[in-house]
Amino acid sequence: MDDNSKQQTQARKGISTREQARAPIPQEEDRAALLNYYYQMVLVRRFEEKSGEMYNRARIGGYCHLNLGEEATVVGFSAGLAPDDYVYTNYREHGYALARGLPPGAVMAELFGKDTGSSRGRGGSMHLFDRERRFMGGYAIVGGQLPLATGAAFALAYRAAHEIVACQMGDGTTNTGAFHESLNLAKIYALPIVYFVVNNQYGMGLRVERGSAVSELYRKACAYDMQSWRVDGNDVLAVRDAVRKAAALAREKHEPSLIEAVSFRFRGHSVVDPDRYRNPQEVQEGRAHDPIEAFATRLADAGLLDEKERRKLDEKAEHEVDAAVKFAEDSPFPSVDEFMAGLEGYVYAPAETGEEGA
Amino acid sequence: MAEITYRQALHDALREELLRDEHVFLLGEEIGVFEGSYKITAGLLTEFGPRRVVDTPIVENGFVGMAVGAAMLGLRPIVEIMTINFIVLAMDQIVNQAAKIYAMFGGQCPVPLVIRTPGGGGQQLAATHSQNLEVWFAHVPGLKVVAPSTPADAKGLLRASVRDNNPVIFLENLALYNVKGEAPRDDYMVPIGKAQVTKEGADLTVISYSRMAAVALDVARRLEQENRLSVEVVDLRSLRPLDRETIVNSVRKTNRAIVFEEDWRSFGIGAEIAALLQEEAFDDLDAPIKRVASLEVPLPYSKPLELATLTGSKQLIEAINELAPRRRRRVNHGRNNHAPAQ
């Protein structure tokens, strides 16, 4: 609790957490893991840039929300969890899916509406899902994933399982009834769950201060006597460490907790949003604190990543995204005939499945 | 076979499912320590403990969603919503989440969930505690909706609902809880999506569900005893999927149909069935289909007003008398035809 209150005090004083993002990398960090974080962040960046491009070329329909600028938050979140933990997210989830190991091709194919997509082209950008990897879905109704994730944690507690649930959401979600109902339920039932608020400072176009009576969002958890922390969402290690700490609490003590990662959206709410409500200077400044650049500098300063190696990783990510696009392009659309012939099976689960959980 | 109440039938089915399958658990407001607002779950907390019988705070969206999430991981939650009026608070989790998850994620994740809830008016509970909102759910692909009218069907359908791998809205009715009927065998199951002809008849068909199906059966039996009319009664039992075949077959035989429902008429279950019949049995109809439903107003509290608002056996008998073949109409006796039309 001391640690918690110290961090809360720091956050309240408005100490710029951006200083942390430039701090030297601790000696004990594993180089391979660090380079993997870097690679994952670049992969998300390239994937999202490509998603925007493919949207503009009309390969992707509907809404499309990108994780650009949030890469450290996304990768740090995933890195703090065990591979068999369950993840629920909102609709800005491409990066989370990639970080949880969904093949980039399956994600891009889903955006393209192809049969090889992670939801077989039935869900699209906002509804990625992979049961095998325990990526339990992107959810497009703000707050919709919170009761679901809380219920998944309930099931884990019911079975006395060792896994936990991590539930990502945006800043605007903390104003919904589902948020408050879920935190309360998680606390009274002592559920193994981590609530992870990505505060990118805007709910669509509404600034956090205008939409939330409490703009330091992590403080809302105190209403449920729940530990909470605010971390710099531009610092992949800080995010990872916070998630690790929260995950350990959930796993070992069945204590739910909440993390607020302060992040920044490089572009508008979705790819079609011209982003007119933000001050250009603010956007410029936000983009200047690029989490990938900051991390690369830290790695270089620690002698862990030189220019040549960086270029190699960047190119690898580029290739992986190109391959994902090619896979999506080459994949077939779902067959309309098969779809029409099997509507019942599309909507309803058959009798013989569903006995055992994921 | 011994007779038990509808309440007891539900209780027995819950208990047997809890005994049968460790994945099954109950949750809802006041179902444990309080033993249920309508005592369906009486004694179950004592028998099964707080892990299997979970009292929730008053957060319908929260705990319904929690049940959906638990079902996603393979548990089989049975939720009690104290009355259907409160289900409105959980619409996001039912309509936007539970009904979509299996289809939207490409068939990767079934949601084996039952939500039990009573509807119905007539208890002087006024506008916010007396509604019949089942049509909202019957409208939504991805949900199943069942509405038993007898203790046997309550038991058989509840067992089938718990074993289904999809979200099922299980509609009960406050005025049915004390109704008695024959107790079925332990392994009795009623398949979801199958209507039942609860009484055969030749003159016309009354199509109904839940409490009104019980009222309709009572009226039909009375009319037969009085040797006045031969009324066939179709108890839908399931609203989604709807057993179109049984409905159409009955009306093809009798050529006349009344849909009798406790909910509001416009956009109701009756509207759907009338549309179905004109699509599938147009040439077999000898008269326009009648809909007998409650007045389209928020239900008033005062007893005389409440009685005037809700539909019931009186309204059904009136409709039957209007629709019955002329040769069988009680009021006619060959003379009314000459009465002035005023």
C-alpha cells in the first residue's frame, strides 16, 4: 500500500512520467526480451500504418481504430501477462491481438473480411477473437467487455485455476455503469482480474477532464477499495512491470486491481476522423514523445541495440506486415452460398460443443 | 403421477441440474440467503453452498454480463432476474454481447447461459413491475426464448435450456407459480422449439404461450364441456425458435385463428404469428386472424383499472364468439343476423 500511495501522490503532483521513459535500462533486464518488445512495438506500428493505408484503399470496411502511438502500452500490457492468461479488450485492439500472438495474417484477413480471418470475417476490425490463444475478443460497445471479463475471472475462481483475466479499456469507459458494476463485483467476489485503462486522453473527441469528474482515472478504483496505479504508457517497461505486479496480486491473492496507462493517440479516433478537435501543437508534442523512438534510444544508450540491428528488426516487421497483407489479399471471401445454407449454424452453437471451457 | 406447483417444478429442475453438472451454478438477486423473491431457490444455498448459489448485488447489467463471461469459459450459469422489468438494465449484455458472441467470433465460443425471469401483471404492481417484454428477446437472432405454461413444461424446458449451448431467456409468470400440474419423471425433457397442441378442436385455433396458454386451455375445456364450441389450443412453449409447422398445421385444420397474449398488441407475438399464417396458410383461412392482447398503456395500479387493462378469459371468449363459424355461434341462434347494425 505504501508503494501504491507513493505512486498515487506522484501522479497527483503531475510529475511527468515521460522522464521515466528515458531512464537507463536496468542491468538485470534480459536482452532478448527487450529486443522482442522493441520488435513487437514496431510490428504494431507498421501493422497499423498499413491498416490505415488498406482502409484508404477500400480493402477494409466499417470502423477501424488504430493503436498508433499506444505501442508501448499495448506491448507492455501483454508482456506483463502469462501466455495462458485471458485477455478482453475494446475495439481498438489490433495491436493487443498481435501482441498476444495472433498471426498478423489472420488479423489483417479479418480486417479484409476474409474467411481466413481470426473471426472468419464475421467480426471485422472491432471483433477479433482467438480462443486458442485466449484472446477473448475485441468489444465494440464501450464497457461491454468489463462484465464479460469479470465473469471470465469468476469462472477461473470457480475452478480454482491459476490463470487470470486482463481487461483493457479506454478512458471513456471509466464513466460507464458497466465499469463501476464490474469493479464492485470483482472486489466482492475476490476475482483474479486486472483492469487496464488506456488513458489516451480522449474519448473520441471528448477530453478526459470534460468527461470525467475525476481525471486521474486510477483514483476511481478507491471507491471499491481496490489497489490502482498510474503509469507512463509511453514506457513499455513501466507498463509491463505494473501489469506484472497487478497480475501477481490477482494470481496469488485473488485481488483485483486497476492500472491506468497514460498514453497518446497519434491520429484521430478512427481512420476517418480528421482529428479537428485537438490542438495541432498538442498533437505535435504528443507525437514527439514517440514510445518506439524513446525505447530505441534507451536500448542504444545501454549498448543493446545498434543502428544496423535496429534496421534489421524494422525490416523484419515490414516484411511480416507485407506478408500479412498478401495473405489477406490472397485469401478467399467467405462463401455466400455456404453462409446462406448454414445460417442456423452461424447463429447458434450446436448441442455437442461447449461442455468444457477454453 | 403426483401434482406439484410450477414453482416446485422449477425448483426441482434447478436442484437436479446442480446435482448433475458441476459446471452449473445459480446467480441472482436474493436467491441465496433470502431464498428467492418468489422462493424458487428455497433451500438451495443450504444444500449447495455459496459457490454454486451466488447472491449478487442489484446490478443487472453487471451480473448478467458476468454470467455471460463465465459461460464463455465453459460454466453453465443460470441467472435469476427478479422480474422481467429489471432485465431492461441488462440489455447490453444480453442483446449486444450474449446474442452475438458465438456468431460474431466465427463460432469459436458458445455461450451456454439461462436467464430465468417472471413476467406478467395482475398483482397490482403497476407500470414498472408488470410488463411482458418477451417479444424484445424473441426478435433477436442468437437468443432462444421459451415460455412454459405448465409445471411439466417448466421442468422439461428448464432442463433442456440448461443443457443448450446458447443463451436462453426462460420466461416465467408471477401468476403461474402456484398453479399445479402433473409432475413429470426425473429425466423429462421438453425440446426447445416445439409447440404443443394442448387440446384438439375443430372450430378454431387459439395460439398462446405462458400464462395465457393456461387460460386458453381452461376456456377451451369449458366451452367443450358446455358443448358449445370445439376449440384447439396451441401452446407455443418456445417463441424463438418458433414452431411454425405446428401453428400452420393446426390452422389448416380449423381455418380460424386467434392469437392470445398478455403483452401489448402492436408489434407483438400475435403480429408475428398473424404474418406467418397469412404467408403460409392464406388459402386455408376462413376469417381474418384475431389478436387478443392487453391494452396498450402503462399498467395502472388501481384494481378496477388494472382489471380493465389486462386481457384474460373474458376477452378471449368474446373473440372466440366473434370468430367461431356462424353455425356454432352461441349468440346467433339465427336471429342476430337481422339485428340492426348499431
